[in-house]
Amino acid sequence: MREFVQRSLSIALFVTLGALALALAFGAAVALAAALAATLVWLGFHLWHVARLIAWMQHPSPYHMPEGYGSWHAVFMGLYRQARKQHEGRKKLAGTLERFTSAGEAMPDGVLVLDEHERIEWMNPMAVEHFGLDRKRDTGSQVLNLIRHPAFHGYLAAGRFNQPLTLVTGHARERVLSIQLVPFDLSRKLLLSRDITQLERVQTVHRDFVANVSHELRTPLTVVGGFIETLSDMDHVDDATLRQFLPMMLEQSRRMQRLVEDLLALSRLENEPRQTELERVDMAALMNTLRVEAEGLSQGRHRVEVLDAAPDALWGNPFELHSAFGNLVSNAVRYTPEGGRITLAWRAGPDGGRFTVTDTGIGIPREHIPRLTERFYRVDRGRSRASGGTGLGLAIVKHVLARHRARLDVESKPDQGSSFSVSFTREQLCGAAKTGTDPA
């Protein structure tokens, strides 16, 4: 701009001096006409550049600038450099904003940006999923009209956002969210949401587990403690009294022992790494062992059959498989009335192997079947305890089968018996080549 003013003053001085020279040489009229013509040319030159500048400013482009002459060249070049600088700044800002937006879109937690009136300015995909929103429809809407949970309304009205709020959402109340409002930029807020459903389930399982273990131990401890207290209060304990109390005390102590053993087995299965070196499990021998154990547990009250105990073998952990199959067999004996039939079967074919325990027992209602492998889950708690079960057997079965990549299928109807089947892949049969690692 300084250069432009200097050049304009220089031209004005040149025209003035030229006019004076013409006045001295040819007279005032000629000098005045020449000065006027020069002024018009000078004004036209500048007006032409001004018009080009106005046209460019109406549609500015950082990649194209009108060519200027004389002092206008410096003006146009200065404006061009400024336009390029602003364009690069906007481009950089847009890139930064895009990266921030992409980061927000990729966040595993939900994010809602609220304006000073609690209207939604922006949301990421996880927030859409958490609250069931529609980005196009709900942007600009009041958040209170979209999240209608009374606890959230109270949380927002209270204005104390230092602690998160837990919400249970969904028509079936199947999702648990931890949400927190974070004020920023004087009047705006971030609404952050995190899905803690799985964490809540784990905590619920942990609470139930502690409660169940406490309950399972309380009864035998109370019984044993009562017997001991009774015996200690007696001045003289005869043999008849001991024969009455000691078997019951022994049974309760064995019940606690079975519970502790099952808890230790379950803990080992959950925490130990899967065995990499597999052993050959002789299924014919295992089936015979299971039959003997079933007959011993039955004490002649049931008919125990073994079908097609083929001499096939399986790659696996013999101790764990014996434990899992033994749990299924003992359950069949416990829940089958006297005179019933228990059938064990092992079949191997091109698609894999299948171990099945079928009984003619009391059966299981359909609604209970999906939860049978939960720890301490019982269809009939009183009957289960009376039969000597700990409530952990099928949980152990589930973990053993998971370690062997096998599948458990249950078919049952009340008063018509049950069938528990364990399916193994073809690669787990000993007919497949052994690689020294888990069957894939």
C-alpha cells in the first residue's frame, strides 16, 4: 500500500511538472488540455484495476489473481498472498476439525454435544446406538425430549455432574449405561455415555456367587455346629447318641467338601491356560468307567446301559473329560426316580464324535434349559440339595467343553426325561492327524 501511494504521488508530480512545462512552452490552454487528458488516462487506468479487483473479490480464488500493472501489481500480489494464506489456514483448520470429528466418530463411548439450551449439536455413532437416536432427525432437538428417563432429567436439573449416572435403557431393560455431563466452552456440555452392561453382569454374577457360596455353606455349618453344641452340653454321650449324630455330621462335612472341591475345580478351569499337549483318551475304557460309577451311585435303583461303546479314541485331557462326562452321568442318576433307565452312548463318524447321556427322569422345563450351566443355578433348589448336588456340576461341564471346543446340547421335557449330548469335531478324533496342539 505504501508503494502504491508513493507511485501515485510520483505520477501526480510528473503530470504537474509536465503541465507547467507545457504552459511555459505552448500556453496555458494547451497545458490545461494536456493535464486534463493525462488525468483522465490516469483515472481510467486506476478505475480499470479497481473494476478488476471488485470482480475478483466477488468470486475470490486463491489460485487465480487478475494481473496488475504499475503500482497495482504490488496491490494484487499482496492480496493474492493474503488470500492464499487464508485459504491454507482454512484448509488446515478443516483438516484439524475433520480429524477431531473422526476421533469422535471412532470413540468406543457415546458423545453428544449440547448447546446452551441442551439442544443436540452433534452426536457420534455410539451415542446413536446407546440412546436410539437418528442423526439427521434428532440433531437440533432437545435432549430431554429424546432421553426421557426421569433419573436423567433430575441429573440434568441438579447441575452436579462430578459423578456419573447409571441408566437402564431399552424396552427389555437389557442395556446399562454410565453417563456423565461435562461442561465446556462456558455454556455448552458434552454428554458422555459408556455401555457397562457386561460389567454389571459380571458384578451381579460375583454378588450372586458370594451369596450362593455363603448360603450353601451356612446350612451344613449350622447343622454341624448344632450337633457339636448339643453334644458338648451333654454330661454323658452314649454310643446310641453318637451313632445318631455322627452320620449326619459326616454327611454335612462331605457336602462342604464336595462344594469346596467343585469350587477349586471351577477356579482351575477358569484360570489355567488350555492344555497344548493333548493325550489319547480311550473312549471304550472311559465309557466302561462311567458305567461302573453310575451303577455304584445308583446302588441298583436304576438300569444303566451303554450303547455302541466303539473302540474309538479322542484327543483331549482325560481327567477333564472324565470330570465333565461324570457330572452328566451323576446328574442323570440323581434326577431319575427308582426303576428308571440311564443310557450312555458314544458314536464317532465322518463329522465327529458324540457322547450322550439319556435318562427317563423328572425332566427340565424349557425355560430353565438356557441357564443350566450357570453357577449355582438349580431348577428345584430343594430337590437338588437333597440329591447331594452342589449346583456347580454343569458349570464345570461348560468350562471343560469350552477348553475342548466341544458343544453341549440339551433336550428335555418335564416327566419325560432328559438327553445331554456333547459333540466333538472330526479333527478331535484320533483318526485325525495329531499336531501336538489343540484341535483347531
